[in-house]
Amino acid sequence: MNWYFERGTDANIEIGDTAFSERLNGLTGDLKKETSVFIRETISNCADQGVEDNLDPIEVDIDVITLSGDAKKEFLNELDWKTLKGHIRSAIKEPNTNTSHGALYSGIRKLSTSTDKIKLIRISDYNSIGLIGDEDDETKNFHLFSKAEFCTTTDRKSQGSFGLGKGVLYHRSTINTVLMSSCINHEGEIKTRAFGRTTIPTHRYDEPGTESINPSGRWLGPGFFGIKNQEPTAYKADSVFDLDTSTLKKLFLQREGDRTGTTVICVAFESEQDTNLIHELTDDVRKWFWPAISQNNPRIKIKVREFNNHDLVGTPHNVEINEVYQPFADCLNLEKNSKSLDSDGDIISKEIEFPVPKRNKQDADEDLLKEFTDEDENGFSARLEIKALKTNQDHSKINHLVYLRDNLTVVQYKQIKSNSVKGFVAVCKAGRSKGSSIRDERFHDFLRLAEPALHDNWKYSYKVNGRYLFDVAASTKLNELDALILKTAQDFVNKDPEVSKDNLNLLSQKFNFGKGGTITKSKQLDYEKIDHGVNGSQIYIKISINNLREDLSDWQSKIDFKIIGINGNDNNLVIDSLEFDSIDNSLISHSINKRNAYIKADRAIERFSVKIIANTPKLFSKSEIKDLRYSLSVNAYAGENNGY
């Protein structure tokens, strides 16, 4: 097998770093950890490839291979390393200032230095379809996985809808190179198919022996590892069938037995988790795939193994759920057994509905139109179940809500603040996670299209906007769905604050809350005093603000905090800061203008408390500050954003 690179064109097309790589580099939260997104995307790809009518689970082996010595030398020789290295080196232009170029430089140095060890991450699935299809059949697995960029199958069984899952394999390879072999049913026989690809930028390289077919020495970027296509004018690689077992072994592409499926290798894998990689990968499997591995008859079984060259280290076992994720599994799989979360193991639940609009026939091809149901024609009311479980555990995932559209992969974790339940976990069951009815299936399809490239929320409006006929903006409906899910979970674990009257008489005569005492109500919001006092030259007051509106838009409030008897801004209070306490403070924004504060809250925030800290005028002494009387008013506000 050899490398064949795409020749440059007269159109002067240039390929640089992919936007997908930049997106991965900027991840935050649960996907910030480099192995986390790697595991979630690659295993999801494996799970998509089940053989129809085969009830056996897909089996996945995740192998961490430390390569050194003679095994490394044999690997590089079979990899046609001399050719590949020449192209990669020519693509490196700014190793000191460009992160991806620096990684390529580090990668070729490690592979070229005989004493340096490198890591291969090999992922193999069994009882799956494999890389079927002709070399250039754009609808089949081989082309979609090994040659296409940002393309995916239209199969509704697929986890993704962007074709980016395979991209993480290249992203985590320091030389952007992936090898693959697949055992497939080809023309009635079980055969092994091998191939490889590298995704490097456009470059110039005088590759020996290519002077006649590419005299300019300009290469578009991508290279493919296989045998030369036999067409006289072609210069491209085709996959290799039934490569000898010795070569497959040296490339670490050998498979166990003749079960159909695919093996892929991320060459020269690196991450910040390399020092404890086996543990980190196992933990990532549990974090994202506990719904699958907790089932009695799981769709997928996963092992994480370690190799020193070709030698297996230790005894591999299927990854099983542990104490961290068992409460989530119990919440998902066990039935409601309580009306409140009082004791460890109590489970409560509530079903909610969301209106899914009808499909847009003009956006559907003939094959899809044949599958249209009444739900597609007319729209329908989807049902979701929100569940919560009380637990005495204490770790980073406690008090989190999990979003599921099937019982395979977690979409996202979202933290829920509580004022009444100390420890709990919650699960949103939607789509196939909720059931197997036609409506569940169609809602699963809707949610799949509402996920962005990394499948970490249900707020991506671009695809659903064209395929469904919304009566309002698609983004508005998706935000309403998220707000509905969030509010249902919040209501399980939050009670209206009970404000003690003890110790609130101190300085209370200094504050004027208007007619009716400590509560002022309008048609759109109300608020209640929780605490207040003096701290040096500052005064503070803490209040709870509740949204009374019934519409599903963001809501705004205006605070006016002043000294009674001083009407203007001169020699009056100046608000210094606001301290919020809510279910999610990131959904609240604010601005301050002297004695006024303007607060904007997402519709998901039904209530919040805020501590208002204000500076008093310098002309008053500390003793005089205690004698001043203050006025606070809070009103619904519909003005401009005032700098949110």
C-alpha cells in the first residue's frame, strides 16, 4: 500500500485548517476534556452500524497501543512513511505560531525518532455493517467514512446528522492520519478491506516519481493510502481487498475472527489525558454511554484494552456502570415510586407535551415522502417524561439533569440548583428513550435534527427550520422546549422561599417598600424582601423577584434604589454590584446606571434572588448612613436593553 495525494488545480484552490478542528479546540464544559468528545463521537459512529435483524449487540474494543522498537519500525515501513512524511513536512509553514502546524511538526518528529514511543488508538466494532459500497458510491459507508467530508447518511437510525463524528479521529492524530480495515460481505463473500487517509493543508512537494503526473508539485492536501487506481489518467488510491495477514498485523489493522465490522486507527494519538489514558477513556465511556451499558439487553458492549506493541496488558473486561452513574441509570430504568424526593431512592416523574409541527413536503425527496405518516403530514403532540431520583451521593454530577433521545448516548448534562432537595439526579426521556411508538420515533428524528454538530443540545434551528413548518421562528420553539424541560425539573427540587421574619426588623424602618408592606405586586412580577443591612459605607438589600407573566419570552425588570428625600442622582445611592442566586445564573444579564439596575432573565428563570449592593454618598458619615431612610422599587420593564 502507498500514499496518493490529490493534485492541485489551476483554480488555485487551497485547503487549510478545518472549522471543525477550531470548534473542537474551543470546547467547554463536559466536552472540553479531549478524550471526552473523542469517545462520544467514535462510539456513536459504531452504534450506528448495527446489522438489520441481528439481535446481537455491537461489540466495541477500544485499544490503547504503545508503539516502540521493532514494532514501530515495521509499522512505519508498511505505512509508506517516507512518502507521508515528505508531504506532511511540506505542509508545515508556521510551526511556532500555528497550533495545528506545531502539532504536525511534533508528530513527524516523534514518528521519525527511533527512541520515541507513540500511541495508536484502535477502535474496532463487531456485529456491524462495515465499510460497504463501491469506491465512489457516495451513498454507502465506505465513501462516507473514508473519503467524504461533512457528509452523513440519511438513515434515521444514525446518531448524527452532520458527518463529523469521524472528524475527531483526525483531530486527535498529531499527523491528521487515520487507517482503517473492515470485514464486509462483498459479493457474497466475507472479505477484508483496508484503506487510509490523511487530512493536511494544501502544500508544494516534489515527490519522487510524480514529476510527469504533477509537474507543478502542488498538492491540494488530502492523501489516501491504498493501491493505485487502474484508470490510465487517474492518480488516486483505491482500497485493498484481502491484504495479507502479515501486513495487516504490522499496521495493527488485523481483526479478530470474521465477524463483519470496522477497525480504525488514530495514528500518533495525543491528549492532555495521556498519563492515565486507560482510566480516562473508561470514565468517558461511562459518562456518555451509561444509558446503553445499564440496559438488561444492551445495544452495545464496550471494552477498553491496553497493548504494549502486540502484547495485551492485563485482562480486559466490558465497561460496566459504576456508583457515579448508577443513580442516573436507576432514574432512567426504574418506575416512579414516590410523590416527593424525601428518601434515598425516591423517584418522581411528570409527563409533558411539546407540539411538533408538520413536515415540509417541499424539503423531502421521493423516498422520504413514501415514509410519511399522519404525524409528518399534520404535526403532533410529542410526549416527554421528566424524572428525578433522590440520592445521598455527593460528586460532580449530582444535581444534574440529563437529556436523552434514545437509551444509548447522553446528549448533555445540565446543572439544576435546588433550595429543597440536597442530592438528586434527573433525566429527560424523549424520543426513543421515551418509547417506540410512531410519535416517539418522529420526535427522535426532530430532536436529532435540532442538535448542532457535536450533539450537545436541542437548540440548533437551521435544519429543523427548513424541514418543518413552524408558525413562529424555529429558534423560539426550541428555546420553549428547553425552558419547559428545565422548569419541570426545577419544580421537582425547588420550593417557594420561606422568608423568616426573625432578625429582619433591624433597620427595617429605614426602607420604604410602598403600600402593602414588604411585597409590591404588579401584573407582571412581584418581589419580596429577604435581607438587608449596612456594611461600612455600603448598604445592601436582598430580594426575591418572581415572574408572573404567562407568555414564553424573556422578561425584564428595573430596580430603583434611592435615599428617601433625594430625588435626583446627585448625592444619592450608586448601585455597585448585583449578586444573583438562581437555577442558572448564565441565563440572567444586567446593567447598572447609578441608582438604577436593569435585569433581563431567560423565560426558563421563573424566579431568582438578587443582592443589591450600593455605595452611599461620601458626604454622609458612617453614623449618618445608619440614620438615612431608603426606598426600593422593582417594576416590569420593556425598554431598550441598556447594555445587557
